[in-house]
Amino acid sequence: MQKPDFNRIVEKIQNEIKLVSSTLKDKGTNRFGRAILVALCVPLAAYQLVYAPSKKKLYNLDGEIKTAQTRAQNVDTYSELKTRLNMAYAQLPLPKDRANWLGDTVKEALRSQGIVASGFAPPTEEETNGVVVQDLNITMDVKFSDLMGFLARVEATKPMLLVTHLEMTKKVEQIGRNEVTCGLRTIILTERF
């Protein structure tokens, strides 16, 4: 393959420039004014009408492609986190059930095991930053087997109900009976994401 001779190319360009300048001197610039004006306006018009809009569209499309790529990368993470959040929400009581859910659920668990509570205080609640924590303390005189059934029922409750503490004292005068104090808790989200 032959290398191009740059000296020869430069010489040809110089000859062309000399030809154009001598023709302009001989004929005058007035004769070529319109042609020069058209020669300058056509590339400018082509740039403004063809290249500039295409460049703007290309820039916008690049931005949309980058946004779509970012979304595609994050969609799996978002879906997984959304699923986990919905599972957590399913474990908690609804805000509309805030007034009676804890008390009614504990009463139903006691009733189903045939337990009569000797002390049943109304639930207390503490609210901070859209989270309501409800606590309930009950006292009962119960057989151990009934207590285990009650605790199993409470822990299987959906939405979630937690046993926060349990104190059991064996009754000496009544064989097989126990004095039990039990603390129960639930969490209600008043603001959900």
C-alpha cells in the first residue's frame, strides 16, 4: 500500500486557493456575492435544520436510556423489598382495628381455651412517629396445659401478637393450678409506605 504524498496534496490545495483568489480579483466579488452567500448559508441552514434537532433528540434519548437502565437494575431490588414490606404489613393489625383488636383477640384466645382471667386491664398504647405500640396485661388462675394452649394460640395469631413477659407462680393450696401474669403486645402502623 502506497503512502500518500502530503507535499503533493498541500501543493494542490495551494494551487486551488490561488485559482479562486485570482478569479475573484479578475471578475470582482460582486459577481460571486450571491454564490458566496449561498455557500455560507447552506451549511448553516443544514446545521440548524438537520444536525441540531438530531443532536437534541440524541441527547434526550441518551438520558431516557440511562434512566431505563437504572430502573431495570433497581426493579428486582424494589420488587423484593416491596414483597418483604407487604409481608411485614400482613403480620400487623390494620389501623382501623386499633381500638379493639388487641383486647378482642386476647378475650377470644382465653375463651377458646376455657380460661377465665382474674385480672384484665384495658390495653395501654404509646404512639411515636406513626407507630402505635399496644400493651395488655392479664392475670389468670390456670392449669399448665391450658396455659400452653393459650400461649400457642396467641403466638399463632395473625396479625402478630407477642408475649412480652410471663410470670408463673405455682399455687400450693390447689395442686395443678398456677397464678400467671402475662404481658401481650402488638404494633400498629398508622402510616404505611
